Amino acid sequence: MNCCIKDEIIDIVGLCDPTSLDLDEFPYWTQISIPETLIIPEMKPDIEQINYVNVSVEIVRKKLIVTPTSVGENVEGKMLTGNKLVIEGNLCQTVSYTADVPKQSVHSAHFSIPFSAYIVVPQNEDLDINYQINPCVEDVFVKRVCKRQIFKNITLLLQAVPAPVSGCPEGC
């Protein structure tokens, strides 16, 4: 079965403003690419055309771990400091599409796709430090592969910003 279908114009909702991140003041960041294959649930009709995709990022967990230390950079220019901030989250997505049926033509399907990434942080960081994670969806590529399958690739930037430890102020 040939699943190739012509190109479509698809609106993307949820892209961030890259100027909202200050990477100079807080240089703890990483970029990841998350390829996905999304299958339309059985109870939904086939896709005629994808109308829009709405993407948001949910950070589920972050944990500072101790790792090996490197003396210098590797050939890719990366260095191990002995500390990594592991980040786990979900891409929360809604795909709205025109169905390949005459009745009730507009449908949507919801997906939650897990991801994991890490950011190398300075060696002298306290393992109890609290980090705020600023996610930035930089780009979304979407392609209908066939009537029930969508290929999607998200380029995600994650920035870690040291945050004050929340808790009870002195004297309470």
C-alpha cells in the first residue's frame, strides 16, 4: 500500500519566542530532536488533511546526578563536569484534522509522548540546588504518512535556571 500523500499546509501552535530565553546569563541548556510516529486511535475516522498541531511541554521530573569527569573536551566539544541534570517530560499534543468522512468532518486526537534529556551543569553545584526548566519548542515538522499515521519531529530546547529553594522563610 502506497502511503505517500501530497504536502499540506498545517498550522503549528505552541512554538516559543527564542528571545524569551537568556542563554548568556544562564548557559545551562541542551537541544534535542524528538521524532514520533502518531497513530490515530481506532475510534476516530481516517485523516483527509491535518489542520493544526498544538504542542506544549510538561516537565515531570528533574534530578541532579553525579557522573564521570573529563579532563578536557571530546572531539565534539563536550566536557563532563561530574554533574548532570536529568530531565524527563511529556510532549502534550493535539492534532486537529479534517476527517475522510462526509459527517462530522473535524476531529482531534490527543497524544502524550515522553522524552528524556540531560544538561551538563558545573562541577561545583550543590546536589540540592533547585533548577527551573524552561522548555522552548523551536520547530515542529509534521507529515501525514497515510490515512491513520502521522510523522512528527520536534526540536526542543531545554534551559536550566538555578532557582531559589522554596520553603519556609527564616523564623516561621
